[in-house]
Amino acid sequence: MMFSRGCSRVSRTGLNPFRWRYPCVTASSSAVAAYHKLLSHSNPTITPSMFKYAWGSTEHTLCGFCYDARHHIHNSATSTVEDQSDPFSLVADELSILADRLRSMVVAEVPKLASAAEYFFKMGVEGKRFRPTVLLLMATALNMPVSVSSADRLSPASVVDNLETQLRRRQQCIAEITEMIHVASLLHDDVLDDADTRRGVCSLNSVMGNKLAVLAGDFLLSRACVALASLHNTEVVTLLAKVVEHLVTGETMQMTTTSEQRLNMQYYMDKTYFKTASLISNSCKAIALLAGQTAEAATLAYEYGKNLGLAYQLIDDVLDYTGTSASLGKGSLSDIRHGIVTAPLLFAIEEFPQLGEVVQRGLDNPADIDLALDYLGKSQGIQKAKELALKHANLAAEAIDSLPESDDEDVRRSRRALVDLTHRVINRTK
């Protein structure tokens, strides 16, 4: 699709023979009105019902959202109004240091490559730095006693302090690696999607072309690998190497779906885990492993990241229908225009099976997009997607609540902030 945003257009031939090409589609006013009435919906109110698609569970069901009330986001005892701190403010100083380090890490000898690689690390376009914030908070939230040798227990306080400083630096390195992998995936995704905008500015591929955008993504991955190797921790290296595999797997799943898979909610959730949740979940687990935490604590860190990532993407899918291009920093209705079927549409198909026939035609016809939006506007698709996001956000909060108790106020504050992030994910509008 084309946008008149003053972006310098560059030829993109021959790079991606599998890329779907869709014309710029303008939905009719009736279709737009049908789904924009959903903007007035408040946050989902959970009513007793049987929900499927509890990703990662054995039965994939959740009856009436009937887990303990203390794990419900809006009732969590760990996030009372008077206790809440802004999660981003808690780690603002560290985020600033990380931003400087990232800019220095992506310097390349070839000027064009250097300019491309640093494109989304420049001041003002570095994004929300959501993932580094989660990881730095997780590092503090897991700052609990671990088993140490008798020699370590007898070490001078200065040595212990130095060890703690070294650990924090290694955990910061995980945040840096995660951000480089994330940005690399964005650069590659924008080429595959033929995107014109990202984070409210022209996408790198629209400014410098597909070839340089792909090479910049590869360069960032190589820098992430070098940083990862410097940690000298085989288990952590394996975890984050698997993440890169998952990113490729998820993108391939999206490009090569069969007709049956395209309308399968579980297939969609698996793809969402690979494309979005794997990175943050395995990075959270890496933070715990570097700290020498127990397998149980590492699993809880992983569960937090996984469910937060799934909730984030589900809300992203909702906002693609209910948000605006200005608020999202990219085009709205992007998914349906590219023929990508996400949770809101899948839930709408459950109510209106005939919508499935429309979707199976490919959504490359403007009339079919209008028809699909009409069905979505009449359905509970948006609301059910929000409810599924809320369920995963609650599971993320539950994981934090299940960590071993601590009297350390910094630990408690960071845990409250991690729970607060689950609120923010559900309530975000961009």
C-alpha cells in the first residue's frame, strides 16, 4: 500500500518473490462505521463463559476465568493505587545508558550500513523501549538470595558488591541483545510486508531500499550474537538462539498458511508466540538464569514474559482495527489489507461462519474487505480478543505474584511495576 507521507521511494525488485502484493484499499464508509462503533467499548468485563485457546495449557480451556481473584489485574493486591510507580521511570537512568550503548554497538565501518543499522536507535525514534524496561525490572524483581558457596559467604563486602555489579551489567547485556534482535526483526518484517512507515516515521526499506534494510537487520543480529557470546553462558546462548529460530518460524507460518490453518485459532496463537512472545519470555528466563535462580523462578519469569507478549500482540491486533494511523505510527487496517487474519476476525468467524468463506477468498478484493469489516462490526470479535488478552495479562500477573516473597523494597517495587505493565498493555491505545 502507498502513503503520501513524503517518503523517498526506492525500487524494490526481485528481493522477495513470495511477498503478497495488495493495492491500497479504502474501506467504504459503511464498513468503517460498522467497526468504529467498537471504539466506544470499555475495557472488557469478564462474564462466566467457557473460553478456549489458553495458549500453552494442556486442555486449552479456561472456565469462567476462575483463577484466584488476587491474580486478576484490576484487583491485584500487589498493585494498589498508592503503591504504584511508573515502570519506565524506575529504570529511566539505566534505559538512557542502554540507549547510548546500543548506539555505540551498531557502528559499522561502511557509512551506509552504519546509517541503516542505527536508524531506529536514534534519539526520538527508539520506540517505547518496552522490552528493556521489562527485563531491567525483572532483574530487580529476581534479586533474591541464591545458594552460594561458603567461600563466597566469607568474601569481603566489596567483593560481593563487585559481583552484584557484574551481574547487573550482564543482565543489562541481555536487554541490549533483546532490543537488537527485536529491531532486526522489525527491519526484516517491513521488507516482507512492503511497509512504508514504522514508529511514526518512514520505514527503513522505504528510505534506503529493501537490500540495505535486510543487510542492516542481519548486521544487528550479528552484533547481538557477539554480545551473547561474551556472556559465556551456554544455556543463555541456546535460549536466545532459539528465539531467532522462532522469529523465522513464525514469519514463515504467516506466509505459508493453508486454508484450514488460516482459520485455526490455535495456529494463530502458536504463530503469535513465535513472532512476538518468544523473545520476551526467553529473555526474561535468561535474566533469571544469569542470576543463578532456581528452575521454578526461571519458569515463572518465562511465564510472565510469554503471557505479557501474547497479551501485547492481541491488543495490537485489536488496535489495528480500532486505532488510527497517527496513534499507531503505522497504517491502521494493515493486517486485513495484507490478508492477515488475526484474533478479532477469527472470533467473528465463530459467530458468522459465512465470514470464513469471505476470508478464504484471500481478502485481496476491496469489496471482500468491506464485507469482512461489516461482519466484524456486527460481531463480538473485538471484545473477545480483548478478553483473551486480559486473560493472558492476568496469567502474567499471577506469575509475578507466585515468586518467593521478599522484604526488599526494591524487589517489591519492581514486582509491582511488572504487574502495572500488564495494566498498561491491556489499556494502551497505541
